[in-house]
Amino acid sequence: MVFDILHLAIILFLVAGAGFALGPLVMGLLIAPRAGGGDMGMPYECGMRPLGAAWTSFGISYYMYALIFIAFDVDVLYLFPVAVQYHLTDGWGAFIKLCVFLFFLALALIYFRAKGVFTWQRKIIP
């Protein structure tokens, strides 16, 4: 194999890419201010001191709603490429595939509804 200008260009671009990736990290380590104490030890540093307890616990139902929202949001994102390319398809194949996808999405909704995931549970105070 002969080393020519193309190989040199590839090596230079790899070195430049690594430099652009590592340069800000190294510069941040070298010139970043180092301050400690004060509000740096607070769990949520936003410029204002928190009122009350900083570590509050939320019920599991909040997390369940968030996970279900993200799962269905990602599923709906799969419909955007279908909507863009749907007019380019011929026949019933794309329509049947879309109906199967929506069927399983609706089946998941029915399953979650049957399990009682969408019912908001009241907080029980002992």
C-alpha cells in the first residue's frame, strides 16, 4: 500500500476531530474556576435557596405516568416517517403495516387501562 495525499488527509482530519473533541475538555480543566462551599453543596443549585426540604419524595404514580408518556411519545414518533413516505407507497402493504402498529399501540392502552394504571391513586395518610 502506497501512502498518498488521501491517507494524509484522512489522518489530519482524524487528528483535527480528536482535537476538537478533546480541546474543550482540556481547556475546561485548565481554566475553569474552582470554587467550593456555599451553594455548591446544595442538591439543586439554581441561584435561589430552596424553601423546606430539598429531598422530597414523589409517589410512584408520577413516575408511571412519565414512563407511559415517554413510551407512547416514542411510538407516535414512528408515525412521522410513515406520514411523510405514505404517499409514495403502492398497494395495501403500508396501510396494513400501519394498522398492525396502531393495533398493538391500542392493545397496550387497553392493557394499561385494565391494570388500573390510569386511575389516580389518592395519597393515604397514616
